[in-house]
Amino acid sequence: MKNTAPNLWNRIAMSFFLLLFALTPIANATPTTTQQTNEQIVKKVDAYLKQLTSVERFSGSVLIAKKGKVLIEKGYGWADKKKGIINTAETKYNIASLTKQFTSFAVMKLQAEQKLSVQDPISKYIPDYPNGDKITIHHLLSLTSGIPDYITPEFFQSQASKITNAEQLVTLFKNKPLQFSPGEKYDYSNANYTLLGYLIEKISGKSYGDYIKEYIFDPAGMTNSGYNASFASLPNSAIGNIYGEESLIPIHDPYIHAAYAAGGLYSTVRDLYLWDRILLTDKLLNKNDFSQVFVPVKDGYGYGWEIVTTGKRKIIWHNGSNPRGYTASLSRFPDDDVTIIFMNNIRGIDEKKIRNNLTSIVFGEPFAAPKIYKEVKVNPKIFDSYLGKYELMPGGILEITKKDNKLFAQFTGQEKFRIYPLSTTSYFYKNIEDRINFVDIRKGKAYRITGGDTGKEFELKRITK
């Protein structure tokens, strides 16, 4: 599902089972800009990312270019903290849903070679696919097929490690009923691009990874990009991390192959910038043959790209994230010839806020500096007043518990995280800017919790006695 606003469930409980590769919107307005030099842009970007890195709200690599000139390409944080390896501009990350733009490009190349048409029904290539006579390749590319997603937290917990090929993935959703008639509306489902990868293999006679390497990565000079289920073991690769109760925990079982043509590729910020530049040329394919990927079909989504206009500024972009600890973002501003790329190896960072702030910095617009909270000492006996369960919505419960004189918060179905005192009643999560406040304290118990960026965006009510 496409995210249109920050998910309170995730924000409250530091939910890091983000729907794999789901989109989050770019800021909707273009504030007043100020003139600045490239050096000033670099200084601001560097200071901003260093602040985020210092509180583990970012760990990754960034590349920003303007009018064909790279302004900054740099790494922040650890690629592998245990081995003492830092992130650089050459560090490899899983690019999650940025994979979709390479899959769509491959389809357009096959169409240019007259090996398929985007108007073909998928039954032409998979005769036994249910409703295959109604679903076209165009529907898959534009996420308008109605095919439900298969990528869920439960999938990664129970099935991802067992997947060895595309056909197994297709069977996960092949016989599920459509959510709507093909072409009726847009819905973000990774199953569409998994099915496209399967079609690429059937039509080209090559594996998905081999096809992308031979026809995109190699001719583009993207030597640090590829499709490899064990990419995290390759040289210069970043290990994904999740937040534990009090510290980051590395993940060594990425199961990236389960994301396949919807999110299984890896790359570097430098390689993605090569890709960005090549899209301005006919080097891989005549521009007329792939221009359709940048034409929005429904809800601003084209073929593996989101196309939006904010104020007077056109943006072609995509982002991705996955439960194994990776985030990627590529934003292109064609009228300004600006490109912003960043990748990260901590699960659950606020990708939307980082992307919007980097955009604001580059264009000389106001942006909010990160809030850096400082823990204060309080008498742990006060914690007893807060213990219990608080409800945000039916089925959405935040439970406050205590262990070793430390306070923890856990939202329904999510991990438990320590919360740190700003005062006796106000607490913060270490790795996000949200904070929670215990209010309406009567007879030694808090009866309500308020929270959010300012502490006023949402409210939960006590449900335990």
C-alpha cells in the first residue's frame, strides 16, 4: 500500500515492519527560496546528516548533483560496526523498490525489440494465470492490476527463507482474488513487479538478474550493482540493522531474493547517479522507447516512477524500504537538473523527513534541524504511575512496562523499545523525533498519553485498571 501520511502505529512503536518498498510523499509546497552557493549546500547537507548519524537516525551514503556536477558524495555511519567498516560513496545497499525502475526499463527494452507489447494480456505468456486475459503488462507496470501484495511481515518471518525462484513467488498470490478490476484504480502491490520479473525471464530466456546485468548494468558501467541474494557478504556491502530494545542489532539474513524484481537489486549512490545520467541519453535505449515510464497513469504513478509537481517544481522519484534494514531514495528534478540520492542501513528511519529536508537544503528553502533530545535523571519509582496499556484505536495498543528501572514502550505487533526521560512526564525514543507525554495523572496513575513530533499529534487512553 502506498503511504500518504506517516503511520501513527509505526511512529508510536518504532514500527520497522514497514510495508516493503512502499512510497511516502514528497513535500507538497515550494517555500520561498534563497540564493546560496554549492559550497553552502554541501556544508548544510553535511551538518544535517552528521547530526542524524550522531543519534542513529541515519547511517548510509548520499550523493547530490546539480547541473551535471556532483556536489557531495559521502558516507555516514557504519557499514559493519563490528568489523569497523564505515559507509562510503562506494558502499553497496539493497535498493528495495528502486528496483522497479530497472524492471520497467527492461520491459520497455523488450517492447522496443518487439518481443512484447505493454498492451499484451499476461495470459499470452502465462496461459493459466487467473484473469490473465484481463490483466495487461501495462496494468502491472502502473500498479493498476488489482493483484494483491504478498510481501508482509509474516511473509518475511515464515516464508521468505524458503523461496528459491520466481515461480514460487508467483504461486503466493496467483490464486488470490483481485482487489479490483484491472485498470480501475492504483494500489501499491509488489506482486505486480514480481510478475513482471517472471515475464522477463520467460520472454528473454535469461534469469532476471542476468538480464538486468547484461542489458542495463554492464553497458551503463554500473559495476557495483547487481542481483545477489547474498549481496551483504560482498566486499563494500552494508549490513542491515534493526533497533533493539536499547541498541542497534545487525541482520545477517537479508532474504533479499524474496523481493525479486520488485526490490531485490543492490547498488551504490555512485552507480545510481550513472543511471540518472544515462536516462538523459539514448545509450541503453532510444529515449522515445522508454519515455512512457515517466507518464503518470493513476495517482501520479508511471512505470516504476512517481511523477509529481509540488508548487512549480516537477519531481520524478521513487523510494524503497524493507524489513531487513535498508532504505533507498532517488529524486530527480528535471527542470532544475538536480538529483538527490541516499541509501541507509538502519531499519525504520524517517525517510520522508530526510528526503524532504535534503530537498529543502538544496533549493535554499527553510527546513527543520533534527531534534536532539538529552536524557535527564528521574526517580524510577515514578515509572510505576505509567505502567499499563493505552489504546490509540481498536486493535492498536501501546503497552508501557518496566525492567531494571528502565521504561519501555511496545505497540501491538511490534518490537519493544526503551523510552528515555526528558522530564518526569515526557519521554522520547532514542532514534526518532517523536516523544510521548503521560498526562491526566490521578491517584498515582496516568490515564492518557499524548505524543508525536510536538507531543500533541495523537492521544491514547488507558484501558487497564
